[in-house]
Amino acid sequence: MTDRDAVSRRAVLQTVAGAGLASVAGCSAFEGGSDDAASTVEGERAEELARRFAPTLYFDQAEPWFPTDPRPYTSEQDGETVVDGFDAFDGYHERMTEGEPPDPTAFYNVVEYENSSLAVVQFWFYSAFDQFTTNFHWHDWEVLHVFVDTGTGDPQLYVASSHSRKVPNNEFLDPDPEMVPRILSELGSHSSALSVNDARDRFTRLPEGDRFADITNSAVETIEDLAEIPVAYGLPRDEGSRLPYLVPEYEGAPLYEHERLPSVSREDLISESLTIRSFDSLTQPPTDLPTRETGLVFQHTDRGEADPDIEYDLVPSSELEHIADFTGPQLSFEFAVPQFAEDAVSGHITTTGAPWNQSRYENPAADISEPNHRAALAERYDAIGAPAEIRTVVASLSEAVSNDDAPEDEGLTTEDTAVESVALLESDPEAVPTFSGLAVVQDVPEGDHRFTVNGAGVAPHSETVSVHDSESADGPTRAGVDGELPLVARENATRLEVDPSGADSDLTDLAVEDDFAGRLYDAPLSEPDAVYVHGGGAYTTEVRDSDDEIGAFRVNPDPEAETAATIDEPRTGKASLASFLADIAEETRQVVADQVDDDDDDDDGTENGNSGSGGSENAIQGLERALAAVVEAAKRATERAEAGDRGNADKQLQAVADRLQRVATRIEDANDDLSDPLSNAARKRLDQAERRTEQAQAADKL
């Protein structure tokens, strides 16, 4: 049983009932409101709040970079105090002796909203380096916001920082006042997952028996398969998924070889068992990545709740505010974007800066990513504005694989992915990781965007998505086909290229569907485009133009071919659809004829043979002849449409429709004599042909 099957939709909605809302994650029915100004709380009062809520931190066994104090690595540049990336990275490892992390420290900042009893305790954690799947960079700052009512003393909301503002944070509304917050730090990236239930060192997205979930984020109700999955980044390896890491490079060489990092070796980075050279270095997703194991546990020195591995100091972040910046040369990672001619490879990176230069430092409410949670605080405190609409792009990833019910190399199905991937909007250089196979990109500007997904051992997927302000009515923008986006292992991937410049009309949309798996790609089309498909599929490619006319083309890629399948003159209208009908009927006729030939070869000349005058051969041959009749009528319809003869084109299309009914009868007659995969394929193609015949008959364009 998967996490998606583990709990009812009602049970998940109960976890967010405290917000008093049932809005969809990523949008809100409210107009956004502004927050009141907040002032800094200092002295003993701030220290008392910080000590009370100082979290316990759980790190992965393979974690190299723990929360530390950046001040030993400061230097002066152009009259300003900075922390240089090389200095911090090398200095940290030089001081890491016998596995003891140097200067374990958490920095706190406390603010209180004016004319309100709402205060926020921020805990900032600095790491010297970040190594992850989506990128890597010098320095890393993570934060936990604890919203607390100073009148009652009760915490109202926990907000734990995720990878970026593009990924929903881990959030929990109305936590137990007696429970100290716990942070599960993701290996390498230090993204913070919450742990607030009895399972101290693992992330629990969904309720399990009597145990409540670690987050109260709401679900994506507009995608059926995701209606029970609360949207927030967790720990993929806690959730049964795998996440391979990349090795950081600078100027074409591994970063640890740089002359300014004499104290850093390959062993100081994420373990080789968890890393890959690049996404395209594998032909299929990895299956042997280690699962998560808890390593060091950090606790504030005054907590005394358990026996931690490391005790950390609490220091006011104001003691760091003289540092102007955290610097270092740009690092990047390659990200392939499928294009018509060849895949474009671009570098993408996110950077970190000083927390005290960020808006959320002065206004922590700016970091609330769940509209339900902001709405709940807005109902309780006038200082907090109602949530604004957050435009979001979502997709549930799957993997296209061969279907055992289909003929060999002629049909697919989809299954859950076992490895997490990376999503990117071309308009934004900030790549985001998936979680539970779900890609979520928040805070997306209105307009058209190129949405691309990459993963270890899979071919890149890219499509255009249109994001509009009307999203509040329709829910998040769904990439893929109704929110599902199938990926293909590189070893099975082949390119399908479509060039609309050779079309006879203004094309607007492109779709690709497999006989068995159904529609796998559906996106706007305005320029030459490339789609990676599984070489073992049998495809119908559909184009649509600005007049809503449709064209269809049969594509059967050779799994062994090194060249792409190309449609360079995609037409729409009756002629295109009639030509498709001839192609799919002839394709099916040929495989039926091949079975007749195979039966003849297997005939042993006895009464029990499948050949001779038996009914078996007659039934299959009857099906072949019925398909041949469809081919003949479809070719004539194509010729009439191309000649501009609408009346006779429609007559021939009616003949196609009539003959397809005969094909349906012949399939039933031959059912016991056809192989199961071929019988399945014949029925699938018949359904496709009947649908395209109706479209051809209804087409205005010849």
C-alpha cells in the first residue's frame, strides 16, 4: 500500500479543519491583505521566548555540514564585512576534527506585530555549503518561524523553510504547546521538514492510525490522484522515494580540487553511494540508493529533554547584522530542455544572502506558504492580512513502461516513479525538487511558461503551460495531461519532433497518446517542438489549429532507431484524419495477416492444426479483409478531400464508419483465435479509428 492509499480524503481534510476553510492549496478565495509592521523584541524577553521554543534538530547519517557560526570566516572586502564561500567551506572542514562539528549554533530573531499579541520567534541556521539535486551553493541559511500568542503563551503556527519560495513550506497550525518543535534536516540541502508527532526522527505526511501528520498543509483537490496528498516538501527518502545527488563543479573541475580548498576532499562531500555524475549519465532511474538513516541530534544546551549528540548555543542574530553579504563565485548544474533541433543545455542556480536583508526577517508572515494557515491567523489577529491568490503549477509524475497486455513494442502503461525529479520554469532560474512524485512551483507570474522536468536516468520533459489570474476558480495550473506527467527512462526514450512551420494552418496544440496508456502529452504548440516518448509505444499524434480543426498522424517509433520520428508537415482537416484512418487500419491489417502467416507456419497438417479449412483461419481472414476495406475507403476519402470534393469525401468517410462496424464484428468473431495482446490492440485501435472518423466527418476544413 502506498502513502496515497493510506488514508481517506476526509481524514486529510480533517487535519486542516482548524483553518475553517476548504480552499485548494495554491489558491485562495480572498483578496490579499497587507500585514502590520513588526518591531524587534530584544533582551531577556526575546531570549526567554527563544529558549522555550529552541528546536531539536535531527540530521541524516551522511550529513557533512551542520549549523555553525559564520563569524570565524569573515573578511573585509571594499570596506564591508563579508563571509567568502571559499573561506567558510575550507575553514569549516579545517576545524572539523574527529567528527566534532565546530561552533554548533542557532541564531534567533524575535519580532512582535504592533498593537497585537502575535509575536514570532525565528531560528536561523547557517551551514557552510549546500549540496543537493537541484543545485549547490556556498553558504546556506534555513529558518523555523514559531508564531506565538504572547497573551496565552500558546504557539499558533510553525513554518519550517523548504528549498525556496517556489516550494511550499512545512507548516503546522495550532501545535501542542507542551511539545518542543523538532526539525528534520534534509541531507545536504538542509531543507527543514517538521516532526511534531510521536515519530521523532521521520517525516509523516499523512495520519497513520492514532498518529497525526507532521503538517497541516492542504491538498491539491483538482487532481484526483493527489486529492489526499498535503502539499509541502518533506523528506523523500522517509517517504519511500529516492533522490540522487550531484557533485558540485567549478570551472569544469570537481569543486574539492580547487586550490583554495586544501582542507576539503571528496570524502567531505555527500557520499558517492548517493551521488551521480549528471542526470544523463544513467540510462534508467537508479534503484540502489541508500534509505535515510538518522545521524547526529542537535539540542539547545538548556533543553535537557534527552541525551543529544550535540548541544548548540543560542545567539541573537543581531550579533551578525554587521555582515553585509555571503559571497562566492556562481556554481551551476546542467538542465536539459528538449527542443526541435537538439536538446538545449542551460545552467541554473539559486543563491543565498544575509537573512537580515530579506523581507521575512522583519515580517515572518511573508514566509507563510499555505493560504489556509494565513487565513487562520488573519481571523485571529488584525495584524495579519488575508491570503492573496498564489498562482501555482502542479504535476504528478509517473513513468511510462511497457504494457504486458499489449503486443511487444506496441503499447504502454504508467506506474509511480521511484525516484524524485527536478522541475524548472524557464522564466525562473530556481529549480525545485519533487516530493511524493509531485512537482509544485508556487508564486508563478501570469502568462506562458516553459515547464521542464529532469531526473536521473530519465529523458527530459518540457511543455508550455499557461498560467492565468482566473486560477482561483479552477485551482492550480496542471501541467501534463490533467495533471499527470509521464517520464521515460533514457534507455527507452526516442524523440518525436513536430514542426508547425510546415503546416497549412496556424497550429495551437499538440497531443500524443498511446494505444494502451492513453494521452501522454497535451500542450500548446507555437514553434517546432520535441517530445520524448517510449520506443515501445504505438502513438497517435494530434494537432489542433486556431480554427479548432484537428489533424492526426500515426507514429510507431523503432525502439532501436537512433534518429527521431518527425512530423514536418502537420495538416488539419478531413484529408489529414482520413489519411490517419488508412494508416491505422493498414497497420492493424498487417499484424493480423502476420498472425495468419504464423498459424500457417505452425500447422502440423493434422486435424488439430490451426490452418486448412478450420473456422479459426476464416475468422482471422475475415477480420483482415474487413480492415482492408477500411483502408480502401479511407484512402478514397483522403483523395476526395485533397481534391476539394467535400461531398464524395464525406460519402467515403461514411463508408469508413460502416466498415468499422464490420471490423468490430469480425474482432469478436476472431477473438478466440487472436492472441490476447493482438485482440487488445485491435480493440484499442478500433476505438481510436471510430473517434477520428467522427472528427473527420465533422471537420469543416478539407
